[in-house]
Amino acid sequence: MALFPERLDDSIAEDNPVRFIDLFIDELDLLELGFDKVEPADTGRPSYHPSSLLKIYIYGYLNRIQSSRRLERETQRNLELIWLTGRLSPDFKTIADFRKDNGPGIKKVCAQFVMLCKQMGMFTESVIAIDGSKFKAVNNRDNNYTERKLKARIAQTEKRVAGYLKELDRADRQGDAVPEARIDHLKSRLKEAKAFLNQLNTVDSQLKERPDSQISMTDPDSRSMRTKGNATGIVGYNVQSAVDAKHHLIVAHEVTNRVNDRDQLAPMSVKAKEATGIEKPNVYADRGYYNSQQILECEQQDIIPMVPKTNTSTSRVAGRFDKEDFRYIPETDEYECPAGERAIYRYTSKEKGLNLRTYWSSKCTSCQLRSHCATAQYRRIRRWEHADVLDKMQSRLDHNPQASRTRRQTVEHVFGTLKSWMGSTHFLTKTLEKVSTEMSLHVLAYNMKRMLNIHGTMGLVRAIQA
């Protein structure tokens, strides 16, 4: 015999996280945040209020239940969710449509929680770590085509067609010795292979119209991306994240389908600065973000970037002196070469939108180290007109050798946690807009769990009530 409390509220402890979820959502102005159906229409039966559906989703992502069908079952049997929704049990289609139709509002709720963290004084330190990670999309690698992959697939399919035709010719010669079932099977496979070959030819014509020469059949916004741990890469999205170094809270994020991070430093740094309110944040990023124009933009926005320089020197690979072996002298605007000679300014040129100043020494032709320095008559050294910004950043990195370790310990831990929560299939939705909404729910759940671990349920409740 089991005795349950007379009131459902008695089953929910005072420090249960669902009490914070309930209070947090009730304090939001959902109409101002852009949610649909906040105010019911004058006619017909009122739909489910968006606050109830938002509570279901936040609870689900906080407890690693992302599927709308699983959430529907939980609303019927989970006491916490029954209390949170007031005994409402919407069907899975209603739950899924809410996530699909309210993407902008859900993203703003995620930003509202970051604002709550800011009001609670969580961003007192000025260090922000930025990184990007590849998340798998709902698109198999076989359904993603590049020019190289498409050519290989067409050649493979043509080989299959030729093989089936050869087998059928052999069957004709052998007559009744070949079973009829075998012939029917070969004809069926030949028909499928020809149909697939026609499909590949159609994809080939579509691929030529794409600016990035890549097409995904299941999720059209996903892209094939190279990853460090997987030599073959994945088809997915590049998720950018800016994380507070003290409490490991995600202060800003963005889902992109860019295959690299080269142009993401300034946008993510500005978002992190606006979210935290830090006047002059220190932003740590890895070599993949090294872009001179992005670094200059950060400096102009009062952001202090810390990005290690990428070494792409062909001279060093060939065993010759590279640019790092030449010391720049700002007082005289000259370079001192390894032989002690001075390379002076000669002219300015423009390359890839950058104004580059060129230097060389008149004594290159008679230098004893020339074989270790240059293959041409003179060793030319090019310097960007704003290279002093890069020199200052390198000086900061030299004085802070732990910056790279701090970045890894901060942001890579966050990505590992999120991927662990998501499981083997990272996203359940398709297209960039819907995936961005889903990622916002993951980020909101992650930040909530961090704050619950730091302050507890009652601490967050008091912060909202204050």
C-alpha cells in the first residue's frame, strides 16, 4: 500500500530545479520576446500557452530529453513535469511545432538567462575563451557531394552498371543454366544503378551552380567539414562558442556552416563583450582564428585578442630563414637580417585587400648567408601597414605562455559536455535556422545546470525575486 501526498506540490521539494524553471519562465515577457499565441484569439479554443511548452522544452534539454515524442510521454508520467505544466499533456506534434515556430524567441530566452548571470555578477573577470567545434547534422556522408566525391561516385556507379550488363550477357550465353530469379535480380539492380546514375548527373548540374561546390541532399544547409580527430571529417555545422574563463558559462554562441574559423574572431568577440558588459575583455582563441583584419577589428572595438600566429612559411620548411629571423626596428622602419645588415623600405603594394610594405637590403647579392636566406636575387620582406597590432599581440602572448592552456581548459570542456549530452546524433532538426534554435536550447540548459551547481535552486530563485 502506497500513500501519496494529497497535493501534487508536496511531491516537489523546495530546492527542486523545476521550481526555478517555473519562476524563470513566468518572469519573462514572452510577447516582447516574440513568441506566438501569447494572447489567445477571440474565436475558437485557446491553444497551449507558450510558457507551458517552453517549460517542457527547458526541462527536457536540462534532463537530456530532446525528442518531442519522448517529451509527450514524460508529461504523462513524470511528476516533476506534471507539476511544471499544471497537468497539461500536449501531443508531440504540438511540442515539435513550438520549437519550429519560435526559434527567435527561444534564442532571446537564452540571452535573457545570460543577462541574469550578468546581473548576479558572474562575469567579473575579463577573460573570454572562443572556439569552434563541428557538430553532426541530420545528413549522412553518402548524401553530401563535392566535385571530387561526385566524380568518384559516378565512376563507381558506371562500373556497377558495366558489371551488371556483363553478368546479363553471360546469363544469355548460358541459357537455362542460370536461374530466372538470378536474372530478375540482376535486371532490378541494373535499373536501380541507372536511376542512381541519372540522379548523380542531376546533382552534377546543381553542384556547378553552388559557390562553394558542395551540396547536401538531406539537410541542404549542412556542409562537409574536416575535424582533428576524424581524418574523413563529418557533414554538419561549425558551432562557435564564447565561454567565461572563471565559471565556464557560455556567454555567446553562433551556429554557422563555415568550414573554418578564420572570419569568426571579431563577430564572436563583439557578441561576448556585449553579453558580459566587460569594457575591455581579453579574448583567447586558437591558431584557426588568426586573421590580421579580424585582429585589427578587435583592437578597434576595445577587445584584446590573444591568438597564436599560424606558421605557413615555405622558407622554414625548405631550411631557410623565415620572417621571424628578421628583427623589425620601428624607430627607423627597417629590418635587421640574420647577417646584421639592414633591409630598408622600398615600395607599397596591395595583396588580398591588404597594404603591404616591402623591404630588402642592397647587400643581399654579396651576403655569405644568401644560400640560407633567399633563392632570388634579393630577400624581400613584406610587412602589413597595421603589423604593429600583431606585434603587440605576440608580445602579450610571450608574457602569458599559459593562455593556450587556459583556452583549452575553458572552452573545450564545454564542447565535450554538450556533445556528451547530445549523444551520437547531435541534432534532431534540419536547416541552419532550426539547428540554431536547437543549439540555443542546449546552451540554455548547459548554463542553467552550471548556475544550479554554483548557486543552487534557492540561490537562483532569490536572485530572480530580488
